Amino acid sequence: MTERINKIVLAYSGGLDTSVILNWLKETYDCEVVAFVADIGQGEELDDLRERALNSGATRVYIDDLKESFVKEYVFPAFRANAIYEGQYLLGTSLARPLIAKRQIEIARLEGADAVSHGATGKGNDQVRFELTYLTLNPDIKIIAPWREWSFNSRNSLIEYAKEKGIPVPATPERPYSTDRNLLHISYEGGILEDPWAPPPESIFRLSVSPKDAPDRPETVEITFEKGDPIAVNGEILNPAELLVRLNELGGRNGIGRIDLVENRFVGMKSRGVYETPGGTIMRVAHMAIESITMDREVMHLRDSLIPKYAELVYYGFWFSPEMKVLQAMIDETQKNVSGTVRLELYKGNCRVLGRKSDQSIYHGGFATFEADSVYRQKDAEGFIRLNALRLRIPAILAKERETR
């Protein structure tokens, strides 16, 4: 017996999972299902989505443009922290989930729905990200996670069900990849990618050309920052979403931002994912470059020591947690003087810093120069070194004294 549900708001993408889920929810719970689509930069994937959802049984469809909110309120804060998970993953999917779940709860309130649903599997991270946000924002909401309830046990079984029910889906047995796209990245999992030895087929990539096929001449770009956020590309002021689109175009045509990662999921297993993050890769390199001349050493080292924790909180789904609020406030404090311009060279998958400048710079050429200067007394270094060496010398001095007794 299923629990009595009156109305469900489903986070709907039009992919294999949620297309089947919409039909399954109608059959299983015999209630209204409202489909919610978050437009966070999926592009052509949104074509005909409203019609497809209605044809699959949705009583109403919300398609909300959240691109600006996604970049300004989720991507930029994480990039102010230089957040990166396990040294490679720039958290494209992880950053989108709390935004989607937050809006889903808002729609449930508007619709008078008593339940929400998502297409995340019982093996992955997304179930945690969605549901931690649901329960933070509405502790009484009912949550339906079909992958933890139904009898389907594979993507192929979903494909067969969709075929039986006449549900149009993008996946096929020959191309069973699970993908997630937004303005920050595209991720690919499943199929041949489940073999960590097998190289990803070139045909899967959509945001970037292969570095081998990128132009033979490098491209130069300048990115301007204000208080840790990028605000202009090559001198043109852009809003956050436009700026990330521009960087994606630049990075994509130069083969930048592809990674192939076996990562540690929150639930405990390892998973192989392939990602394209062209604009985010450029943005992070540029951000670290402008920080190098505007941020105090000890502040930078303290912030850097917290990057793994910050990235874990995002990856694990704790975006709205108390500790995340404290950490973000600290991060944002470090960014008050991180303003200026960085010049980069983009070439065949590489992103190289050519220069950086800032009115807030604390780089002083007079101190750093190898030429003659009048501001630094080199003999002061002797006392500095001897004081730092004192604790290292004392054990050796005492050992020598004991030997002579």
C-alpha cells in the first residue's frame, strides 16, 4: 500500500529517468503531478519539454529561468572559494541541486502539494543533495524517490518501459549515458564510462572540441574581477550568466575544461565521471591569478586550508547548513580586495596566465626585485633565519652537551 498523496511536484528534466518517473507517479499514486523544470542553461534540451511533460501526464508545467540566480548565487560564491572536489571536479552538478530543490519547495507551497519527487538513484549523491535541501526548507514535506521504491533495476529496463508506454526519451541501449547539463558544465556517466580503463568516446562531448582539433594559434583573453567575482571579458561588462556563456565559448573552441575522474561518492562507492567545464576552468585559473597579487599570504593560506571542507559541503549537499553559512561569510571577507584584471592565453586545452594587474595589488616590485633597491635590508634575513632555526638547533645543542658529560 502506498501512502496517500494528494499532489506531487517533480523535478523534471525530460531525460530518461524523469520521463519514466512522471508516468510511474501517475500510475502509482493516482494523483496530480506538477512538473518543474529549472532552466539553468540546458539549451536545446528544453525544446518541447512542456509538451512532453503534459503528454506524459503532468497536470501543470513550470519552466523557470534560473540561469542568473544559478551563476550569481551559487557558482560565483563557490569560485570565490576556489572550490574543487578531489583536485579536479568543479562541482557543476553539486552547485545546481540546492537551487533546483529550493525552487521545487517554493512551487510545492504555491501549488498546495504535499510531496516532492526527483529522479536521483539510490546509489548517487543527488538524492542526498535534493533531500537535505527539501528537509531544511520544509521539514514536513513528503519525499518520493522512485529509484528507491520501484522494481526497475537498470537504465535499460527504463528504456524498455518507456518503449512500452510510448514515452519519448533521449537514451537508447546504444547510448545509455546519464548526463547533466547547466551553464557551468556537462557531466557524463554510465555505459562504457563504467569501465575506468576505457577512454571516453569523442562523440559524447558537446561543449568543447578535442584539444587536438583546437586552433593552431593561441587566443588571448582578459578577465576583470571585482571583489572576487568576474565582471568583464575583454573589457566588456557582462551579467553573470552572460559572462559564463562567453567563457564557455572561448574555452570550448580551444579544447579547455575536459576532465576524466574516478571520484568518491558521498554514499561510499567510487564512480567514474567525465566532465566538460570550459568556462569554469578559465574562471578559476584567472581568479587564483588575481588573488596572487591582492590577498595577504596568511589569509590566503587559511582560506586554502578550508577549500577541501568547502568542496565537501557542496558535494555532499549541505549548501544550506549552518556551517556553510559561516564558511561562506569567511570566504567572502577574504575577497574584499580581490579586484583587477588577468590576461590569459588559451591554447589546445591549456589555460596559461600571461599577466595580472590591480589597483588593490600588494605586490611591491621594489621589495621583490633582484636589482638594486633601497627598501629592503638583506642583512635582516640573518636574524629572521636564526630565530626560526632556534627550535631546530636546541635539540642538537642539548644532545651534544649530553654526549660531553
